Amino acid sequence: MTARISEVIHGWLGWCPNAPAQVRIEKAQSFDEEVVPPGSGSFKDRAFHWFGMFQNQIMLQTTGTFCIGFYMCAGLGGVPHMNLFLVGILAGLPFSAIVGFLYWRIFYEVLHDGPVVLWNRYDKTWGIITGVTVAASLCIWTLVFLGKISGVSLEMTSAFFGGVIAVSFIGMLVSIWKWESDTHRQLCYDGLILELEKEGDMHAFR
């Protein structure tokens, strides 16, 4: 009788003597495992990511060309002709703005159509701008060197072209800053393909 009462009580409590034993296994996270938060990649990964951003590449090129242009003026005897350096800057800004506008079109092509091979986007317009600029520069340098242009020295020419070179990438840099600010997207470039930064990459390095 006592055993029967005990079985009834255990039944009410949800325990059955004939039921198979159930073992509940819970996977506990080891306290020794280090949780690595997003964005904590190695310095090497962060450096590759930084240099892969198109904006950063153009910013470095802009800084480099400005230093080269300033050296052409200051290092090649053009310091007395700083006014020509400023004239060269003013003359180079329109060309720089045209290049920035052409790249602006490419950026929207990447946004709407996907990644592009950047070299394939240098059409006839690019060829004309490059050809005219190089040809005009070589002609002027040659004529000055041969003394065919009276009153113009190599130092004066260096100062002028130094100013032109100094601002050669300004238009492109401004174009990138404006485009990325308007679209809230960022561009990546690996030396061949220009594309939008992937969402996963964006969050991983922030």
C-alpha cells in the first residue's frame, strides 16, 4: 500500500519509475576562449584595407604630385618665379576639374552596373586630354631649352609646370569626397578593378 501511494505521488510530480533516464547536456562556453570583436583585425589587415580604399590612394597621389610640383619650383631654381607657380596652379585647375568630372561618371557606373575594369573606361576623351597636355608640355620645354622663346628660362618653365603638376589630382580627390558623401558608399581599387566596398568589409574594420 505504501509503495502504491509513493508511485502515485511520483506520478503527480512528473516522475515515472519505468521511464528512461534523460540526460540534458548543455554546451558551456569556455572562459578561456577569447571573443574577438569585429574590427579588431591585425595591423597588416587594416593597412591593406586602408590602402585598398580608392579615396586614400588618390589622397596619397595628390600629396605626392603636390610635393613633386613644389620641388620643381623650389628645387630647380624657380623660387624667384613663385608668381608663375601660382599661374601654373590656376592653369592646372580646369584640367584637374575635367578629370574629376570624368571619374564622377565612372563612379556612378560602378554604383549602377557593378565593378568595372578601370583601364577599360579610358575612352577617346581621356586620350585627347592626355595627348594634348603631354604634347604641349614637351613643345614648350623643347623651345625653352633651345632658346627659341626669348625672355623665358628653364627656371620659369619649371615654376609654371610645377604649379600645373601640383594640382593635377585635386579635382579627382574632390570628386571622390563629394561622391562618397552624397551616396554614403565607399570605393575600393585593387589596381585593376574599381568597385564598391562590401558591407561586411565596412563593418569589420570600424
